[in-house]
Amino acid sequence: MKNYKQLLILLVVAALALAVGCQSAGKYTDGVYTGSGEGKNGPLKVEVAVEKGKIKTITVLEHSETPGLSDPILEKIPQDIIKKQSTEVSVVSGATVTSNAIIQAVNDAIKTAQ
């Protein structure tokens, strides 16, 4: 009976250790980070939110890119980064500088989250 109780306690401790380990298994440290990159018309600033170790949201806070023309890129690149959980995404043809500015800004933000 004593061995059974010891085994049960050991199993509970192991399960708790495993549960704690799984919670922190993400690639990044949770938090909200800001970063900047250089766009075609000036600096571009983003905010990256990390939850459960993964990039949850990327918000472009400031930019000087051409309104209307840059809007699809400002949406697509962050979506691709979130989907892939990596900044190694394809840039948009014809908007390489803006695409790279977003990637650079996200890299700048998450460098402290790694």
C-alpha cells in the first residue's frame, strides 16, 4: 500500500512537470513587443503580440508608405508571418521594400522575445 501511494505521488508530480513544460513550449516569450524597419518612404513601426509562445497578432502602428497601394501588403505580410510563425515569408513583387520593412520591423520586435 505504501509503494502504491509513493507511485501515485510520483505520477502526479510527473504529470504536473509535463503540464508546466508544455505551457512554455512556444518559440517566443509571451508579451507585446514593438519594432521598426525602414520602408520606401520612411520608418515603419509594428507591434507584435505573443501568446502561448506564438505570434498572435502583428499591428502596423506607423508608416509613411503610399496609402491604398501599400494597404494589401500591410495586411498580407503580417498574416503570412503569423500563419508560418516565422519571418521567412515571400515578399510581394512590386512592393519589396515595404514587404522587407515589415519583416525587418517584426524581427526587431521579436528579437527580445526569443
